[in-house]
Amino acid sequence: MNIGKRYEITTFGKGKGEKGTKFKGMFIAEEKEFYILQHREGFKECFLKLDFVTGECKVEEL
């Protein structure tokens, strides 16, 4: 991921049949263990890097 670009993050549900949730935002920072994205309305969300490795989250550039 590149700082300043927009991404859609899909977080998959834990249970059977869960569709998961989506978050669209701009990648603003990278820390040791997580990524920080900011929604267009101003709120921020953090995603663990490990979740992308294990397949619990998926990223797609917009």
C-alpha cells in the first residue's frame, strides 16, 4: 500500500456465512504492526498487518 492512495479494505466475519464489512479510505500511516486509513468523513480505522497475511482482511486499490 502507498500513502496518499485510496483503498477498500474487506474484513471477513468470524462465523459461518458471515459476509464481512468494507471500509473505504485513504492510507495515511504505517506503524510496526498495523496500517491506518482515514475515511472521507474524517474518522480513522486501524488494520493489523497480520490480518492481511492470514486472509482475515483483503485490500483493493480504488
